[in-house]
Amino acid sequence: MSPDFMTFGVPTRPSTPVYDLLENRYQDRWIQAMRDAEVAQREQEKQAKRFVNSKHIHETKTSLMRKQVVKREDSKLWHMPKWGKVKPFLNTFPNEKAKDMAMSRHLKSC
């Protein structure tokens, strides 16, 4: 003999609760679940406001990194060695004195 919930070795589907469909109980359950979720969310927001108002701010990794001063090394950028021997193609300064004066002004502004 096979169990009552099986026919020819295949499990049978449960019957549809027609009374629940007619009474809109699924809708009522869904609406109640949405209300409960909304109430829970409001409670969490109240808890969060209490936490912030208690003047205790949680430090995150980002906030700690913002406070920390990072030491930077002034190292020159890497260049390919073969380009170090190449002379400039254009010389836009009339003489060396004008070039030195322009470079000194540039370094002062930086």
C-alpha cells in the first residue's frame, strides 16, 4: 500500500484553500506583514537617532584613514633610460638667462 499523499508513486498536490481565497486572507496577511515591517523600520530609525544623539559616533575604517596623515615621498617619476640621452627638439627661450628666470618663477608659484 502507498501512503495517502502519493498516487502511483507521485506525491499529490495539496488542495487549494478556497475559503482563504474567498475571504482575502492572503491579502490581509500581506498587509499585516508590510505594517509589521514598517513598524520595525521606524523602530530601527529611532534607535539610530538615539545612538547619534548620545554623542557616540562609531569610527569606521574610512573615518580613521581621513584622520591619519600619510607621509608622501618626493621621488621622481620613472622614465625609460633610453629617453634620458635625447636632447629637446625645440628651444623656445631666446637665451639661458630667460629660461632660468622662467623656471625660478614657476618654482615659486608651485
